[in-house]
Amino acid sequence: MRFIVTLILGLASSVALADPRARELGVPFDGTPGPLNAITDVGGVTVGQVTLLEDLANGKKVRTGVTTILPRGKATLDSPVFGAWFSLNGNGEMTGTAWLDEAGQLEGPVVLTNTHSVGVVRDAVISWRVKQGKPDASGYWWSLPIVAETWDGDLNDINGFHVHPEHVWRSLDEATTGPVAEGSVGGGTGMICHEFKCGIGTASRKVSESGHDYIVAALVQANYGLRDSLRIAGVPVGPHLRGDTASIGRKPEAGEMGSIIIVIATDAPFLPHQLKRIARRAGMGLARMGSSSGNGSGDIFIAFSTANPQALEVKPLLQASFVSNEHIDPFFTATVQATEEAIVNAMVAAKDMQGTEGHSARALPHDKLIELLKRYGRYSGKS
Amino acid sequence: MRFIVTLILGLASSVALADPRARELGVPFDGTPGPLNAITDVGGVTVGQVTLLEDLANGKKVRTGVTTILPRGKATLDSPVFGAWFSLNGNGEMTGTAWLDEAGQLEGPVVLTNTHSVGVVRDAVISWRVKQGKPDASGYWWSLPIVAETWDGDLNDINGFHVHPEHVWRSLDEATTGPVAEGSVGGGTGMICHEFKCGIGTASRKVSESGHDYIVAALVQANYGLRDSLRIAGVPVGPHLRGDTASIGRKPEAGEMGSIIIVIATDAPFLPHQLKRIARRAGMGLARMGSSSGNGSGDIFIAFSTANPQALEVKPLLQASFVSNEHIDPFFTATVQATEEAIVNAMVAAKDMQGTEGHSARALPHDKLIELLKRYGRYSGKS
Amino acid sequence: MRFIVTLILGLASSVALADPRARELGVPFDGTPGPLNAITDVGGVTVGQVTLLEDLANGKKVRTGVTTILPRGKATLDSPVFGAWFSLNGNGEMTGTAWLDEAGQLEGPVVLTNTHSVGVVRDAVISWRVKQGKPDASGYWWSLPIVAETWDGDLNDINGFHVHPEHVWRSLDEATTGPVAEGSVGGGTGMICHEFKCGIGTASRKVSESGHDYIVAALVQANYGLRDSLRIAGVPVGPHLRGDTASIGRKPEAGEMGSIIIVIATDAPFLPHQLKRIARRAGMGLARMGSSSGNGSGDIFIAFSTANPQALEVKPLLQASFVSNEHIDPFFTATVQATEEAIVNAMVAAKDMQGTEGHSARALPHDKLIELLKRYGRYSGKS
Amino acid sequence: MRFIVTLILGLASSVALADPRARELGVPFDGTPGPLNAITDVGGVTVGQVTLLEDLANGKKVRTGVTTILPRGKATLDSPVFGAWFSLNGNGEMTGTAWLDEAGQLEGPVVLTNTHSVGVVRDAVISWRVKQGKPDASGYWWSLPIVAETWDGDLNDINGFHVHPEHVWRSLDEATTGPVAEGSVGGGTGMICHEFKCGIGTASRKVSESGHDYIVAALVQANYGLRDSLRIAGVPVGPHLRGDTASIGRKPEAGEMGSIIIVIATDAPFLPHQLKRIARRAGMGLARMGSSSGNGSGDIFIAFSTANPQALEVKPLLQASFVSNEHIDPFFTATVQATEEAIVNAMVAAKDMQGTEGHSARALPHDKLIELLKRYGRYSGKS
């Protein structure tokens, strides 16, 4: 009998939020987070996650899903956002980037899934658009969706192609504001970082600039890195935790096989060429975790701004506001900080997982992390 | 009852070759073509095309398909090629480009289809790979396929999603060397250029360089351009042929809505950064047709070299040969020439087509083309 | 005795304008030019050219100079413009492009000179800025000038380094609106195209879009191309004019050694990422001349918009207007058309020149050009 | 009276080497350095530095110079190397990059100087080439030199334009193998990092891959960063050292004004597209120092490989070897590590400096650094 456990957002997040996040454990981070410390601190952004957990009759295990980010929630249907992307190491897929580069605008959701399901998800975004009954304000149907991936084939039966259009549609239909479930959920269900169980993580930063308050936030689907390279808050955590490595049927010597997709959202107004600058900074947050962006890793970043809703109307002459380049530095710093915290959040939230082919991945042990932070004078909790 | 007419390669090409190609009509081109004047003049390259023509019970019409290029034929399974891409105007999709840019290598086929079927085709390339039973020599399954598209929604029921995995698998299994069917076949079935029926076209050029004989070839899936801008062999054909425009339910004033994917293949040895240079020249061939690469057009080009089969073996230290930059000019020129001829071939081969929603597209009238070539002193045929 | 003939702008242009330009000879071009058919049709743009012609006592000959474009005339000192660049074939230098890419803005003039004088010109732009007595509105001195080059070493004693800071300063101080001298003037003094004498050329196009009238204009410093590849208005002029090649001590077989810098200016409002799109289209105009952008050619293009003078003020939050992507096509077409005409204008304006080392270059013979246009049905003059 | 103290390489390095470098102070670094822990561990690479220190009669002070890296020492004249570059934040100049991108090769030295002297240095590299008496093996004179800069106008009378051609020529003529002077020398003379005195730094790493021993090395001209962001070996050094800030007439609130040029050299064989990958990793080393690559910073990186000396001979068909992408990770990691250590070396080597306009910069206090390393459990020295 087919048994699918699908954790939809509400449930997943209520469970997840009972657990401590990284800063609650005592990991020190710079900067001030927004109220949810999540990508949904950016007004209007909604997130929908569908998690597929199933133990198949043939012994294989399904450990995968879909995480969908709608820049303007329901209004995403008709109102694009300015956006840009950057590939630090392109061993991965993000569809739709040629048009994103060209037009400087992102016309629908950003959807994250596993490597072998990018296609079904991409076409399902189009068919969902068609199902909404009418084209966008310009008379167009979206046709170049942004879908990105990381590879969960260690824990998930990836060649079983278990993501179906209805999963994508549900993630689109049920996307909400509010807290975002982290760890082994959605597209991140089967992911592994630094040889610990990993998945989805998010974080945000407040930026006050010239009398305005803005949010810069990150959501990551993290699946990269070797154990030894792991650094948390500058502490060389990895070399101290050489045991507990994921049992995934290959050697660490094989090098980084994973990937990380980083989505940066902000409500501050930026033009597309500025968002490309911001996207590049995501890699500097990744660098602080100890990564050197290995050959096997698809480290691909996308940034968008929800400001300027009028800027992409269907009119010949448009207007946009933007923060000047001279005032962009706090947004760069916030990007680096939010990225770093989102990755640690993904690791902290994930739980041990039994996967397909007898593979398994252990979670980052919270107690040992705290102990190491203390040993290196970096513990920020109540001692 | 469902009625699918699928013209596989052998049939399609034998029919097509009975018809004159552009140079046989008297269109003058520079340079010397290879024996087939096709991308299959590059040794080892195979092409598979599956054409879907169906009049559905609901009145809609299927006019679409898949065109697959295997750089090394069956050996493509295990032996990558050096490759690169360039987007002149990115209103289109080509998946797999982040890795192509990063690694400088193309690890499977290049597949062309319609805009709304890129996803199914992409995943089907992966599932075909899995069906072959073993990963490639590096232990990997291909997972970042190159799939590109142009939009056939004027003539094809594009939102019916009629391309299925088995069509992709068939195009892969049945790909062959030899003549390549042109016009309304494969991925080009429902395409329109300069408001004339269009589709797939190909051409090749011989290049002799320092005692070696090489081939540079182009295959295009052409779907771009307004009537007035059409130039053939420098002759302003478009303004003279203002009638006979495609009846497609929208105005020419809407601007260029189409796209062109150009695939450049060569057996000359080039490194990835040199192939990127070659890919850029495809746009110069397109420019000679009168295009200024409109906003709505996805003008995306990919180039690969079948030389250096040993250069991407699974070894730590590899060797490659390459033509020096100082000797690359004839290959640039051949790229421009082959691209231009491939586009004209696509237009010349296509026949009038009735499409969905009552839309239709007329073929370029051969007699009028000949007349215009004569009027402008550019007819190269027997007068 | 040292004898420097320096033709400053006023003189040079009054002489030059007595001569017919390409369209006056009967070359057909598409589109409608602005009043001057020059880059100075874009309001505010000024051009200064200093031409250095000298026969030295040691037998060497100076045939070089400086062409300076100020996007906002004198106001360029304090008011940047949005800008972008593209390299079709980067065998050349354009300084300042890293910041142009990053910031999306051009903060001073664009200066064109010979290959071996880029440095002195670059530093002279900085020293001129310093001489103006105060930094720009942001408190900065310009320090990353845009200086580009083509190689005039066939006719000019390029290793004599004859361009001096005062020449640059004069071109900046004396830049004016009004007609622009073409041919062997300014930075174009010693340049050669398609083995004919060449140099500076310019042209413009009117674009009416949604009730606004705009200008798109090109200025080229043209020095590229082999004779055989020359096409004018689609006519294969080159192969008919195989004699009269430049006597420059090297063989055509050596391939394209020259370069072309293309500057695109518009008063239509565009954002930086859109100007990059426009810059790319300059290469399509070049393609229409028959070029395939040879390895030895530095084919580098820059585009700027003089709209939005307030958009780069020293304020935290800025506003800009921009033409929507859906309405950009006429600007693409105008870019292609203006580029093509500017190149032909450069060739038509240039006169035979005796250069250094006994080298010489003949001008394109007007009578033969007219004859060929007539033979191919492309003559637009009064017959 | 004009008084110029010019420290040439031999002298400067013998002085400098008496001082402890970062790892000798007890800063922990990952990886194994080469014998000199310098860019000159890459066989054949030579470095020449000319330091200009002068107190002018008008009260202004000269604090600038030139640092020159010759990839193949004297053989650089005739033998290019494969190379590539990356701009993390392009508020800076590196000339010659269009051709470096296009050709994948670096044809002469890499020269570092101050922002306002890039031009004179660039032309001086050309004139030095001409002075050598003959063009390179291809018959060409170098004409597109690589010259990069950071801005020393806080301490140096930058608008005095004190770098002259003879300084460049001397740095080229006197470049040697062996130890490399660090800190306030050469192009780094007047530079400041994280509001401490800074300048030139270098480091190297051994990489053993498949039986071969290679070197990856970095040389930086470092001039970036705010105090608070400074991290050394993961320790938040900056916030603990808020005093001692450079007295430079502007507020930290002004944001990062500086820049960093990073030169990566290796003797491992890589193709140009792979060197671009390596160049990108330099930014990950910078990120570990706490930088988020501010708007005002020109963070521009170049990488070259001295392997394959035969690969760029003047022949039609060439051969190159290269490490496979699957084995590139150790080189990425070495790049990150060497960059990080080179920056710390630059800070550790620099001494307090009195500059122009009464400005001054203090050196990083070694004792306080050691104390902080100890406090955070990161001291690697003998306690």
C-alpha cells in the first residue's frame, strides 16, 4: 500500500518552531533579525512547502519535496519583481535565468526541489499558471519559470521521480506568510550539509537606511560541504566532530557532491543590476561556513526586491525608485549575515534521517555545538 | 479517437530531401558546404526528430515535437564534449547552462522542443539515461541536461502539453547520421520565422586550416522575426513580400515574439573559452537575416567540439589539443555563414500549415524569392 | 623643427561637412535620422576631437588623435549617466568597465584614442578632473575613466607615444554640440576598415514610442575588417573592389588586425541592464557590414542614456523612469541601423592617407560604390 | 630638495623578512605552505617592487609605488600563460581584461599601483616591451597590459601623479625570484585595511594531487575594509580593537572606500575556464576576513597558470594538459587559504605610517592580536 506522509506548511512549521533555532542554542550572529527571522519578514512573500516521506514496498524510500517562494504572494500572478542571479559554482540547475538576466525581472515563483524533478516542477508551474484561467496583465502566460535544485539521491529514491505536478500546485496554492518550517521539509527534505542532515533554513536582517526600515532575508536549500570544512561563527566545528558522518555509501574523499541554492529577498528598492550585486554576496555568507564551493556543488543564488510593484506594469514608460549605490553596503552585510544564519538554522533544525539504500544522516548534535562554542569563547547563550 | 502522425527521421528526411534547399533555389551563399550541408557532416553527430501532428477531437491541433542532437552519437553516453553557450537575447530557456559555463563540457544530448515542454523533456533525458542501466564513466548519472525551446503556441496547442517522455526517448534511440529533415519537423514543427512557416534548418562549412580539413555546422530551430526585417543574401526580401503573412491572431506590431536556438557543432579542436567565442558568432549570422534580436525573442546559442574525445576521460590529468586563437578566424566566418544558410534552409523547407485556433502560416514562396534574387542581382542559379 | 597640425573640431567639421555623407552618395539606409544624423542629436552630448598630423624629422609620421564624448557636456562633471558595455571580441582595451558593469553608471567622458596611448589619456582625464578644482557632487574625484582604443600602428608612429595630456584636455575643453567631423579625425585619424582608409563616423535615428520622440545615435572609431568581407546595404562590395588595398606592409591573410569601438547614446530612459541589451545590438550592425568579428579585432561597445539626470544624484533614495522591455524593440532596431550607417559614414568621409614607414591607405572610391549600388538595385540617389 | 627613498626588492625583502609573519605570530592557518610561503614558490614567477617614499617641499607626502609580477620571469616576454579574472565588486580598475577574457591568456606582467597611476604604468609596460627591441614570437608588441590599482589617496599625494615610467621599468628589470617584501612596499606602500596600515602580502599552499606536487599562491595589494568587520582565523578581532583607527580625515561611516587586488598563481595545469573558477574563490578567502565587499571597494582578482609553456606558442595547432574538474577542489581550497593568509600577512608586516595631509595609519598591534587569539582558543604559537 502506498503511504505518503505529506507535511504541509502549517503543521510542519508549528512542529518546527517548538525546536530551538541556531541563535536560541547560543550561536552568535551579527546584525538584528526581523520578527520571524525568516524570508517571510519581507512583506508579501509567501512560502509553501510540500514534504514527501514514504517507505515504498520495494524497499526504496522517498525523502524529497518542493519549497515554493512567491515574491508577492497571490499577487505574484500579475506583478513581477526586479531580480537577478549569480552562479558561484554552476554544478546545478536554475531554470529561467536567461530571461531573468535579460529582463531583470522575475515573473513568478521560485521553486526548489531535487535534481531529477526540476523538469516536472517547471512544467507544473506553467500548467498552474494556465489553470488560473487568464494570462498575466501583459497578455502572457508565464513560460520561463525559475526552478532550482539540489541533489538528494543519497537519502531519496531520486530516480523514482516521485515529485508530481499536484505537489507543485499544492505548494503554490497553500503558500502562506508567517513562520517557515526548517530542516528536513519541502525541497530540503533529503538534503545533507557538511555530512550532517540538513535542508531548508531561513533568516532575516533589519536594515535602517536614511530613515527607512527594510528587511533583507535569505532562504536556503542547503546540501553542500564536507565535515572538516565546517565553521560556525568562526569556530572550527568540523574538525572536532569527525564522527557521526552521514552513512551514504561514499567517501568524503569524493569531494563536495552537494549544492546550495540561496534565495535573497528584500523589500528595499533596488534595480536589477544592484540585485545582481546582492546575489553575489550570498557566496560570502557561504564562505564563512568554511565552504570553498567545491566542483560538485551547484552554488546558485537569486535575489529579488518586492519594492516597486508599479515598476513592471504593462505601460510603455515606467518608474522605479532605488537605494543609491552609495547606501548599499548595509544590504550587502545583511545578505552575508542572513545567509550564514539561514544555513546554520537549516543544520540545527534537521533531525536524524533514515534514507533509501540503507543510507542515513545524523543531525548536528546540539550539545556538542554548544560545547565547542563555549570552548572557543563564542557561546552567546546563558551559560 | 486519438490520431498521432509521427514522422520519424528516416521518413521525414527522405521526403524532405526531394525538395530543393536554399542554395538549389539559387540563393547565393559564401563558403563551401560539407557533403550533406548539415550538422551531421560533423563526424559522429547524430540527430533524432519526432514530429507530433494531430487534430484533436476538441478542435485543437498538435503541431510540435522534439529534435535531439547527440554530439558523439551512442558514445555520448560516456564521452562528454567541450562546449559553451551565449545568449544574445534571453527570452527563452536553455537548461543546463550553469554547468556548461562552469565545466566547459556538455555531457549529453542537446534537445529542442516547445516552450511548455522543456520540463518533461529535461526529466525524460535523465530517465533515459537511467534506463541505459549504468552511470557514465565517472560514476555519475547525467542530471543537468541541455534542453532548449522556442514557442509554437500560435500553431500548436501548447497548453495541452503534448510532448511525452516516450517522444524524447524515441528521438534519442533513433538518432542517426545522414541527412537531416528540415522545415516543419521535430521541435521545429510549429515554428514561424519572419511571419513565414519555418522550423528546423541546417548547413555546414568546410574549413581548411594548416593542412587539416574541418567542418563547422549549424542546426537551428527558428521561430523569430518580423516580415519587414527579412533579408536574404543581402536582398531586402521582407518589404517586397508584405502579403501572405501568418494568420496567427496577433498583430506584427506586437513585435518579435519568437526565438531562435542555434546549435553550432565542429570537429575542429577548441577549448571551452574558444567555443564561447564561436557561439557568439551565431548571432552575426542571425543579424545578416535582418534581425535585431527583439525583446520577445529567445536567441540562445550553443557550440560544441567533437574533437578531443580523450580530454574528458575520468583521469586526474588530461590533455587537449586546440586550434590557436590566431587561426580561429575561418571558424568564425564559417559559423556566420552556416548559421545564415541554416535559417534560410528552414524557411525554404517549410510548407504551409494549418494550426490550432484557426491559425495558419504560409511558406516562403519560392518563386517570389527567386524573382527578388534576380531583381537584385543576387540569383546564383541557372537563369 | 617640430610641426604639429592640429585640426580642432570647428575647423575639421566645417571642412568635413562640405563632403557628401553615405546617404547623400545614394547608400540606402532604413529608419529616419535625426537633424544632424550624428551622436550630437542626443541633447546635451558634446564631442571634442584633436587630430595629430605630423611628419617627423626622423621620417616617421604621426597620424593619431583623441575623440572625446561628454554625455552631458559640461554637466558631465557632476552628473553621471546610466551606462553599460559589451565586448563582442575583446582584443582591445576599454578602461573603466569593471565599475561601469558594477554601478551601472558612467561618471565622465568616453575617450577614444590609439592603443598605445590609452594610459596617458586615462590619467589625463583624471588630472583634468582635478584641474576643475573640486570633486563631483558625491565628494569624489573621477578615478575610473572610460578610455578605449583601436590600433593605428600601420599609418601612425604608434610607438612614438605622440598623444599627450594637453591633447586630452583640449578635447575635453573644446567639446561642442553640433556637427561631428568624420573620417580621419580625432582618435580615428590613422584608422583603416576593410583595407580602406577609415576613422570616425556617426549617425542617428529617431524613435517615436508612445507619444515621445527619442534619439538613438552611434559614434564609431572603425578600424576593422578585410576587404572581401565588405558589405554595404547588403551589396557584396568587397569582392568587387579587390584592388586599391591599403599598402600597410602586411598581408590580408594575416586576418583582421583592427578593431571597432562603438558608442551608442540615447535620450530615451533606460536602466543599466537595458543599456547592456542595447550595447549588444551594436554588434548586429557590425555584422551587416560583413564582419565576423575576427580574433585580432577589439570590438567593444558602450551605451549610455542621458535621461534621468536626477537618478544619480547624491541622495540615499533615487528615482528613475525607463521604457518598458515590451517597448524596447524600436531602440534595438535603431541601434543596429545607426551603427551600420556610422561605419559607412566613416568610410565615405575618409580620404587617402600617406602614413609612417611608407604605408598608405586609399579611401573607398565613391564612384565605384555608386556603380555597385546601382548594379545591385540598391542605389537610393537620383539616377 | 627632492628626496626619494626607493626601496628595491632585495633590500626591502631582507628587512622585511627579519620581522615575523602572521603564522610566526601564532595565527592558525589551514593547509601547508610552500618553502617561501609566497607567490614566488610558483617556479619562474618573479616579483619586482619599487617603493616611493618622499616628503615634498610643499608639505605633501609621496607614499606609493609599483609591484610587478612576471608569470615566467624574463621568459614572460615571449611566452604567455593561461589566465582569467573575476570582479567581485568592480569599483576599481584592471586594464587588459577584455583580452584576458577573450583569449584566455595573459601576455605580459601583472602590475599593481595606485588608482591615479594606472595609465602611466600601462603605457610604460608597452614602452618597456618596445625597448626590449623585438616583438614577441607572434610578431606582436604587447599592447594590452594588465595593470590594477587600489586607492592610496589617504596617505599618498595621489593627485601629484608621482609614479613615472622609469619606476615601472625598474620593477620589470629588477624582478626576482625569492622572498617577497610585504607590508608598505611597492604598489601597497600607502594602503590601509580594516583601518590598519596594510599593503602587499603573499602566501602559498602545496597541493598534492594524483602523484604530482603543485603550488597555489596568492599575492594581494590590500586596501579594503572597516575595523568592525575584521576577522582573523575566525576570531572577531575588529570589535575588540576599536581604537587605533587610521586618522585619515574621514569617518568609518563613509563605508568601505578601499579595494583589494588578488593575484593567484599556480604551476598546476589549468585551462582558462578553470582559472576563472579559481579566481572566483579568492573572494571566499576575502569573505573569511569579514569583508562583505563594500560598494566602494574594487575587489578584482586574476589567476594564471605557469604550466603548459608550449600551449601558447605560435603554431596553428596546440596542446595543453589540465587537471580534471573532478580533481580541482584542493586547488579551490588552497586558493581560499592562501588568500586569507596573504591578507593577514600584509597587515602583520605593515608598520605605522605618517602620510600626506596629516593623515596617518597605525599598524595592527601584534601583541593585542596574540592576546585575542589566545582568548578565543585560536593561538597556534608557543604559549
